[in-house]
Amino acid sequence: MFPPGWPGFALLLLRGSVAIAVLLEGYSHRQGLSGWILGAVALFSAALFVGFLTPIVAILAVVLHVLAWSNLSIDCAGLSSIALLNALALAMLGPGAYSVDAYRFGRRVVLPPR
């Protein structure tokens, strides 16, 4: 769940791209969204970028993309579907080694009882 090295760096890039996509989705439709939703979008983006509760926040990002896609007029459905698939992939893969989740819930040495 927390691969280091190149796979961890790739997950860091994926987290960054999903965070930017969520932020741009909220910003591009800021006239049709309420203030608390825009605040939630900023919070989701920050949590994704640092890797805090990544699978949960990525699922919420998928829900946000689906709601924005169904309720608001989206000019470029292709880019939104790519962002949705990236968020879904991130929810399935996890945060990677370079995240807050890896620091809090990372690998531990488990010793058998004597």
C-alpha cells in the first residue's frame, strides 16, 4: 500500500494531478456552487495533495466529479472523465510512501508474542 521509490513517486504525481483536477473543477464552476462546497473542494484538494486519508478523499473526489458532471454543464466531458478515472485509480491504489498516510499508518515491525 505504501510503495517507495519510483512507484511511490508516480503515486505522488497521481495525487497531485487528481488534486489539481478537483481544484480546477470547483473553480471552473464556482458560480453554480455554494461557498461551503467550494471550501470542501479546497479541503479535498489539500488532503489529496499531502496524502491524508487518500482512499476516502479520492472516493469523495469521484463523487464530486460525478455530481459536477451531472448537475452542471460541462463543455469538455473527455477531460472530466479522465479526471474521474484518475481519482478512481488513486482510490484503488492508495497514497504511496510519500504521504501523510504512510507516515501515520505505514509499515510496522510486528514481533510475535513469546
